[in-house]
Amino acid sequence: MANIGRSLNDTWKPYQQTYETLSDNQLLNELHWSSDKKRYGDYGLHTDGTKLKRPPRLPDQDPNKQRDMERVVTKEPTKRLVTSYFGYVSLFPLLTQILDAKGEQLGHLLTDLRDEKLLWTNYGLRSLAKTSPLYQKHNTEHDPPYWRGAIWINMNYLAIRSLHHYSQVTGPHQSTAAKLYTELRQNVMYNLLSEYKRTGYIWEQYDDQSGMGKGCHPFTGWSSLVTLIMAEKY
């Protein structure tokens, strides 16, 4: 936004200041880095004590029908750093390329990125780690898992783009980033090509266990980013 503002001879300084604040690794680590888990996380009101529970029937309710299940909080939220849910959100400092290429945080993120118990699959990065309590859990009674395990091409594009970036920057993690770039790029490309040949469609998302296309189809929205991945245009 700052660059656009400059080119249009319009307001740009507030955007530049925001960028500089968000790119401050010291501030980022103070707020969002867990020295215990060695990963980034959200900070705010949070509780793990929630579940879906079906409320009792109303007195005048049809006996053949049930009420929809409701979310029940069994433990009040508290302010804390949330690191038990490792997913795309945990990678944002990497995806936005604001991490110091020589910092230990980048090294830890790259290690977690390649862990098959977390996000890594042969088809791309899943959206939520297999170790997460919410992995493949329904969002509501009638809302099946959406961003809770499936592979999304827009986020994989950002990951591939970032790995390419760090593979070009001198530092202790350069070779690791280059290796992961090659592997992840191939996994995403080959799976989309395979599914296109099998079904004739580009899909909204892909299954993290089988690589099969899921959701809307044909879907040439952000899944079409695979063409930029193929062309290595980032």
C-alpha cells in the first residue's frame, strides 16, 4: 500500500509505518513467540474447554425433531499465547517474509514445516496439524471440517514463494529452504496435475490424506496460483 501511495503521489507514510512495525522481529517475538514450544501463536482470550451439546427439547417441539447442537463453553477463556493449534496461522511470519533470515525462529519454522505429523503431506501443506485437538473436527453440527486439515493452494503458494525467497538469501537456513522449496513445489504441482487428469477439474481444496480434490469445482480462483508456481513467478 505504501508503494502504491508513492506511485500515485498520495498518502503512504501511515502504511509504511505499519509495515515497519509489523516487520519488527523483536516486537513480533515478544508478543507471539513461544520460547517453550519454539513456534509462533496468537495471543488473546482463548479456551480449550468447548464442545457441541444438544439442548433439551422445548415443551411444544415436534417429538420427531431434535434441536441443533450448540457450542458450550466448559472453561472460561483467559488471555494467553495459543500454541496448541499449529496451522497456517503459525506460519504467517514466514509466509509474509518478514523473518530475519539468520534468526533461530526461521530454522524452527522450517523444521516444523517438514514434519509429517504437523502440516507436511505429499500433496501440499495441510491447514491444521494432525496433532491439533481440532484436526478434522466439525465446525458445527452441520458444518464439516473446512480449514481444519484440507490443503489450500493459496496458502501453499505463499509458503512456496517464501521458501524461494529464503533460498536466495544468505544465511544458516538457506540450503534447508531451498530443499523444502523444491519438495513442496513438486508435491503441489504434481497433485493438482494428477487430479486435473483424473477429474477434469481444478478444485477449491484438496484432501490431506489422499490428495483428492474437494469442495467447489470447477474452481479457478486462488487454486489457479498453481500456474505461477509452475512458472516460478512470485
